[in-house]
Amino acid sequence: MAYIALKSFVGLRQSSPEKNAIVLFKPTTVSTTFRHRRFRINASKSSPRVNGRNLRVAVVGGGPAGGSAAETLAKGGIETFLIERKMDNCKPCGGAIPLCMVGEFDLPLDIIDRKVTKMKMISPSNVAVDIGQTLKPHEYIGMVRREVLDAYLRERAATTGATLINGLFLKMDLPQSKNAPYVLHYTDYNAKTGGSGEKKTLEVDAVIGADGANSRVAKGINAGDYEYAIAFQERVKIPDDKMKYYENLAEMYVGEDVSPDFYGWVFPKCDHVAVGTGTVTHKGDIKKLQIATRLRARDKIEGGKIIRVEAHPIPEHPRPKRVLDRVALVGDAAGYVTKCSGEGIYFAAKSGRMCAEAIVEGSENGKRMVDESDLRVYLEKWDKTYWPTYKVLDILQKVFYRSNPAREAFVEMCADEYVQKMTFDSYLYKRVVPGNPLEDLKLAVNTIGSLVRANALRKEMDKLSV
Ligand SMILES: Cc1cc2nc3c(=O)[nH]c(=O)nc-3n(C[C@H](O)[C@H](O)[C@H](O)COP(=O)(O)OP(=O)(O)OC[C@H]3O[C@@H](n4cnc5c(N)ncnc54)[C@H](O)[C@@H]3O)c2cc1C
């Protein structure tokens, strides 16, 4: 579907070229873990050795980005501190994760509430299309509760050697000279000083900002702002017979009523469903949009009791700056949520891991000081790997979420098995899947047909509303 030509993409910016890096040998293979290192030498390898201790890195924020960054750092020989303000944090989130995350991050199956194998895409006029028919028997979308996933990743980081600090990061003093430490100020809730905590400082050589959409680390390096959506979600406990319907099924609702620029969802969890919606353009109307989403699903959630109400910003694109000196941003702090699907958990965990790998490699397992060029290795790898994914989803959002007739066309297209296969393969395995030329051509004709019908319908509707 990438052949639909549109305005230039505003997603991932190309990172600036690595400063100071002298690549003496071109890598022959690209490794995914630091266990299989790339054969490359750059200028940072002449950086000073850290004597009498290992490199110290603070990871601020213990969500999926922070947990996986801390685990990788600690495994790689770095003295790692993971600062999380709330150890039982329930991050407002739909909790849908792709199958590849389960394998790549070695997640135990008992932290997955539901394995979704059926997805209903529901149009503005309530035409429902079943997608997921092309899934193989072992394929599914995982549904997790964030308090469970995040705690698991943090604990795993601790077992590999990271020091967990239950603390609220406040600010950091930047180093005044090359290789001087960053001084982090935080309120420590580990200390036995009651609920108010104790003010403390921590000296480290590098910092990973994994503190989400309202990142204080990003502010600390003047990383700049991004546009954001506001997403709203209610956890609804529904009667057992209704829950049966959602056992392995999720729903996505599209329409001006549920969101002018996003979608509404009903995602199944262990003993409840998560009902939510989001918008960039109509943030003030978010509660109205939520009521509309609930109304659309009313027959299926009737008799339900709202047990939790939550809302949070979702970044729309990366921040202008993601690395500065020895500080790097990952996950939502960097702005890595995809358009169209609003997916960010996998990208948070993956960026945390990639950034940590770059630090482990650059520091030769914690023995040397790192500099900006080491951290930029992560940015370049990230942009190269994921730029196509962000671009395709950005285009899809622009084409199909712009009017109700376009949304009807989108749902109609979703009935196509080829579209389903391409969409699920891209989502589950996180790659933009190369298509079959003949099927692509058929799809192009069908897409144009659907869009022409959508436009014709819109014109008719415009006439009616005059
Ligand atoms: C309503 C909603 C639904 C969503 N649904 C999905 C979905 O179904 N699937 C999907 O993939 N993505 C979804 N997303 C996006 C996803 O939630 C994020 O992309 C993901 O959580 C990013 O992970 P992170 O680790 O970067 O940041 P976060 O998960 O935000 O974690 C940041 C952590 O930092 C901590 N922290 C923040 N500030 C400080 C501080 N000053 N000091 C110490 N600790 C701090 C927080 O307590 C938190 O634990 C959804 C988002 C929303 C809002």
C-alpha cells in the first residue's frame, strides 16, 4: 500500500551523521545482540578507560523502554541504576503486543492475559469485517496488563544486576567538563522516611531517558516538543457470558463519532475489557468520543461496571533531539509510537535495548567512557530499521482516517485476505512485508475503486447536508 503518493512524511527524522566517528572497518554483518558484536572500531574506543569501577548508567523510568534498557546494560557489565517513581504503576494502555515481542524479549506466557486471534474492524455504519483469518495456528496478538508486564521486566533487570531505585527523578546537572559525571537529583522512596521520601543525588557517566511522554530527561537536554494525541481508556468488568465473546477477540471501531483521527477499541484482559479511544485534533472532546465508543459497543458490554478510568498522552512523532552528549531518549520519551495503530510498547522495549547495546559496545562492556558518537550508533540503527514502518502507517492514517466514507473504504479493504495477511505479518513480525506484485496490482485497483466510491459517497453526503 506504500504506492499511495502523499505529502512528505513527518515521522522519524534522519539523524545527523555521527560526529567524530572514524569507521576503519565496514561491518560485514549486522548483529541484533551485543553477544554477536559488529566488527567495527570507532573513535570512542580511544576514549579513556574508567578505572577502579565500571561505566555507570542511570535509566530514568521503569516502563518497557527502561526495563529492557536496564536489563541489557546490566548483562553487558555496566553499573546500572533504574529509577522508577511508582513500582506498581498501571500505565494507561491497551496492552496489545505483537507476537515477535514474546519471542524477542523472552516473555513468559503467564504474563499474557489473552491471545487474540480474531479482530473485528467496525466501520462508521457498523459494518463489521473479521480479520485474522490468515493467522497461522501459533500466531496471535498478546494482551497484557501493563502493571504486570512492566513489573516483570524491571524485576528481570534487577536479577541481572541492575539496582532498582523507587524514586522520582527531579532534574539533572549537566557535566561541566568532558567525562565529568551527570548529577541526578531525585526523591528516594526506598528510604524509611515515610511517604514524602528523601532528597538524594546520584552521579553517573551516561543517562537513558525512558520516562515516557512527559519526560523530564528530555526537558533536561532541551530535546524539544512533539505533537501528541490524548488517549482515554476505561477498564470495564463485564458479565461472564459477555466476557466469553471477547475471549480471544478484539474490536476496533472507526468513525467520526469515536475519533476524528484515530480509532476506538475494545481489548480483552484477564477479567475485564479495556474500552478506549484517542485523538490529536479534538483533545477537548475526548470524553464525548469515549462515550461514543462505549455506545458503539453497548450490546456487548451491557451490564458492565467501570473499574478504572485512565488517560495519557501518546507522542505523534519523534522529538527534534533524541541524543545529546551522553544522554539518549528511548520509547515514548523519544516519540516512537506509530501513527494509525498507536502502537508503542514493542518500540519502547526495542529502542531501550538498542540504545543499551550501543552503550555496552561503545564502552567495551563498561570498561571505557562513552561519548555522543557511541549513542548515535543506536539512532542510526533505529532509523534505518524502522523508518519504513513509520512511513507506511503515517500514509495509511492520512488516507483512511480522514472522513467516514474513507473509513468505510478502509474497512471494506480489510475484508481482502491479502490485505489481512500483509497487515498481520507487518504487525506481528515488525517488518514491512514485501508484497506479491500481482496481488499488489489487484489491491491497488481495489484501493482506488474503494476510494473513488468513498469520494463519490462523500460528495453525495455533502450535497445532502447543504
Ligand atoms: C490509552 C493508551 C492505550 C495504548 N495502547 C497501546 C497498545 O495497545 N499497544 C501498544 O503497543 N501501545 C499502546 N499505547 C502506547 C504505549 O502505552 C506506550 O508507547 C508505551 O507505554 C511506551 O513505553 P515507555 O517505557 O517508553 O514509557 P512508559 O510506559 O510511559 O513508562 C515510563 C515510566 O517512567 C516512569 N516515570 C515517568 N516520569 C518519571 C520520573 N520523573 N521519575 C521516575 N520515573 C518516572 C513512569 O512511572 C513509567 O513507569 C497506548 C497508550 C495509551 C495512552
